[in-house]
Amino acid sequence: MADVEDGDDSLYVLTAMVMTPGRFPGVFGDDYPAACAALGLLPAADGYGLVLGQDGEGARWTVVVDDVPLVAVAIAAWDCGMEYDLSPREETVVAALPGWPVELAVRAPGVPAPHDPEPGGDLAGVVRLAPPDAGEWGGPQRRLGADEIALRWARWREETDTSEFTSPGPEEGQDAEAPAVVTHAHPGVRRALGEAHGYLESPPPPGRVRSAFASGGARTLRVDGPGWSLVARTDDIAFVLLDEEPAQVLPVGRGARLPALLEGLAALAPPES
């Protein structure tokens, strides 16, 4: 835990996130510009760091800074179980937004329980952050679900019985060798795969396609579009989540066409941060 000093106020840091075209919390939007807009920010090419913590009164705050490397180093250290004093300089602070975008199970010691700052005053018109309602299903919940699958791919893959679904292949009457959209029995999945295929011809906004290192030289892909999210490994299958299928994870077999689609999408992804 560390402090972010801002005049007479201190923030007791609990966690942090990086938000760049190649890496941002999916809860905010389907792409990087949308995620920035959700926070009232311009989509800066170098991105932002989000520092979540509590002030001396226990109020929840998300402090936006432009020192992305500092925040990335802190996250890497914490992921390795190391202590790291995340103390961004005051001149790097871009905005201080009331609330947190996700639920946190931790709290700062010695201050009141986490609560939202009182409205009014300097907070009039400022974006107020709150975690998505776990009892509902929509874009934020769908993207968070896809993020979770990407994070815990091995567990989801192990629990998926590939004999329960048909690998996508050419539709009747189509040339199996001709480049075409991956097909699937579920109409919503067909739509998602078709729109993802369209990204190869008309690149989407930054962040719609993201790629991360995976074992064996493969890549883990996170792809989003209107009402759908896709998670895949370039050497394996894919999973699709849809707004119209609450809390359902729909697997897509490799077949003859999925590998080419995934490799094409991986080539579109911006560099990792």
C-alpha cells in the first residue's frame, strides 16, 4: 500500500490497472476509445494508469495518472507477490474520479469502511464510478466474463467437452478451400464470428482486438463487438459470450477456418503494454 499525495489529501492505494489500446479493463467498453469516453478522458496514445484506493475518510477514489510505466511496474511486482510503493507524482495526476469501477475485497486499515464520496461541490458533473450490477447481464458483465475466461483459460478449457459441439466448417455447397467466415449452429455466434471476420477487411477501433502471450508460442485473443465478446487461443478453440445469452459461454471448435481467423485477428492487435 502507498499514498498518492494531492495537496492536503492522501489516497491509500489498494490496487491499480493499466488502460492502453492493447490492455484496458473490459468493464469500460468494447474498445479503447469507448473505455476512455466512459471515464471522460481523451484516448491518449500512451494510455493511462488507474489507481484505486481510499482517502482518509474511507471514501472510494479512482485516480487517473499518465505515468503508465510506473503503474505497470507496480502491477507486475504485486503479481509476483512483491511489495511495491506505488506513489505517482502529483504532476502525473490527470483526474480523480469518485468510486471504483470494480468490487474490491480489500480495504485500507485505520480508516472508515469504503463508501462513495458525498455528491455535490467539486464533484458536480464528474463521472462517478461503480461496479456493474452482478444481478444483471449486459455489455459490462459480458466483457468481464470474457476477461475472466482469458485469465483462467486452462480451467475453462479443461472443463469444455469438445465432443459436445461441432467444429465449424464450410456450409453445404461451399468450397472448403475458399476463404470464408467461420460458421456455427448458433445464430448469435455466427453473427459474432462474421463481424470478427469483417475486422480483417475493415480494422475496428483500437482495442476491439487485444492479444496477450500464451504458452507454447500461442496468443490469447480478446475480441469484442456490439453485443458479443470472443476469447480464444491461436492454437486452440474459441469461446463466445453474447448479450442475448445471459451468463452463457458458447464454445467454437477449430474446424478448417477458425485458425486462419484467429491468426488474422492476432495480427490486428496493438502492441502489449
